Amino acid sequence: MGTVGWKQLLLSALESNAHLKHSCFFQLASIGTNGTPSNRTVVFRGFQDNTHNILINTDSRSRKIAELVRNPCAEICWYFTDSWEQFRITGNVDVIDRSNPDPLKLRQREKSWFARSLSSRIQYLVPEPGVPILSEQAQPEISLDPSTGPVDAFCLLILEPNQVDYLNLKSNQRLTFKSSVSATAEKSWIVERVNP
Amino acid sequence: MGTVGWKQLLLSALESNAHLKHSCFFQLASIGTNGTPSNRTVVFRGFQDNTHNILINTDSRSRKIAELVRNPCAEICWYFTDSWEQFRITGNVDVIDRSNPDPLKLRQREKSWFARSLSSRIQYLVPEPGVPILSEQAQPEISLDPSTGPVDAFCLLILEPNQVDYLNLKSNQRLTFKSSVSATAEKSWIVERVNP
């Protein structure tokens, strides 16, 4: 078990829990702008190409954006309810909104946008999340052309992990994975078995 | 909906998801001792008597204890996978271990201990969590007398909420509850409907 990387363990967990819609939901903790912890459920949108980086989509008007721009440190807690496995994935989050100066990152944002269903893209056109509802008026019907690129509120988050704590409550095993970066900027992972 | 308190919404969610073992699991975020966010799955152990305070049991040797003693701010993210409801519960955590000077709190800790099954109490006698496993030797069989009081590693956490964000993904409704304390130290909650 100790020789299998955490990404492989995570892909196996995703496979063995794939019958559960919520298996791609996890909790993302960040540091609130007032210094207190913030925690919410978000959806796994896959890995970035062939890396270990985790993709998340969010509304650029949500509170987590201001938090992550101020402090990019985050920890994912991902519990698989059928296989009883927990992944705690620590890393830094790159916030990619429409104002990002890097064309490669903007292309990645566009790719994420078109990977979403049309109905889920429409969610980024609704009124600002978290803002009080002052009147009960019905929201107008929103339509969106399928060829329209990412709207302003669409934001891509890329979490680059540097530490992973894996716990398996069925086998009662726990592994910690820590990354290190070599002089040639290559990333490698060191794994250790620890008491559960 | 706006007139129902968050505790009532939470009790209803617990009831409608009661057929799922994991419905009493939630993610607790705290601030790590290095200032980065920490996030892990813990188990709901009920409310403290007739209050809104949430009970959690944990191992006093786990990393979260050092974190919460240093910074008691925490945020629970509790997602109910069947009813599609999310509760984000923000508050301060009181750490009650064996060294607590308050006899009332120690009694509460003892009550929590005896509320646990014997087999789950034994979990507090295993080797220190998170410590590397250096040899493959089998752990000795552990036994515990049912009348034995809380062992040293048994720790009670009491989270006193001051803010709750409720999101219902089926009805697409979101409510925020904020507490305020009157001059006579009475706590009241103000609810507001916000955009989901």
C-alpha cells in the first residue's frame, strides 16, 4: 500500500464510490478575511491535465474568492461515504478569473467552462450569491447561447497539493504524503505510514 | 421558512437523513498552528443539554487540540447527501480534557464518555494518532472495564455557534442566522434570506 501514490488512491476511491452522486463533493477550508476558518462544499472538476492539481469551479462573487486571493492556503477534506476513506489535501489555490493576465490560464478557464453542462453554466448568471433578498419578485428566465464563452462570474480554482493525509477506516490504515521540490523544480512525494 | 430556527432545520435534516450512517459526520475546519487551514471529518455527538452547542469527541493527542487551544475559532461544514442541505456553523470551541479546572465541564466530559459504546471507548487507548509506524508488530489486544471513567486521551469539544449559513439545494433557498447577545447575556438569532 505504501508504494501507491495518493492520486492513484484517490482515483480508486472515486471509482469505487462512483455510484454516489455526492462522491465528487468535498469540503474546502480557507482562511476568512477576518482570520477565522471558512468551510464549504464544492465539486471536484477533475485534475489539471496530467498533474496532481485539483480543479474547482466557483462564482467569482462568492466570499471564498476574496479569502483565497488574500491567503491562498486551503485544505480539502474529502470523505468517501461508501468506502470509508478520507483524503485531507493541503495546498495553495490559484484563482483564475476573467482578469487573469496569463493567456494559458485563461484558456484553462475557458476549457473548464465548456466542460460544464449548459444548465450549470446558467448558474453563473443568477443574482449575486450571499446578498439579502429584499423582495419576493420572481427571477426572470435566463437563457445562454451554448457557444458563449465564460461569463464574468465564472472562476476557475486550481489547488496545487503539497501534503495529503489519507485515512482508510475499513482497513484502519493511515498514510501521509509530503511533497518536496528538487533543485531542477521536479516535485516528488514521500509517503509514511502513521497511526490512524 | 424564515421563522424556523436553524436548530430545528438541523434536527429535521438529521431525521430525514437518519437512514444514512454518515449523516452525523461533518467537516470541522480550524486554523493550523502554522496559520494554514485544517479540515477533518468528525462525528456529531448531539447538542449540549437544551442549548444550541454542538458536542464532538476527539483524541486529546490529535493535532486539532493544539490548534483549537491556540485559536478556538472553527467552522463546521455539514452536507446532507440525501436532502441536499448544507449547514455552515461558525463558532468557538471549548476544549475539555482531563485537566479542565471546571467540575461541571468535567462532568459533561464524563457523561459524553459513558454515552459512547464500549468498543468506541477503546479507540482512545490505541497508540498516538499521526505518529509514524516504525515496526510492523501487532498491537496487543486492549480491554476496558465498562465502569472505567474517561481515559486521559478522551477529550470533549463543545462548539458554541454564533453564525449559521443554511443552503437547501432542492428548494434553492439560503438563510443566514446571526446571533447577538443582549445586555442580560441572552442570546438571540436574526435570520435573513439571501441569494443562494
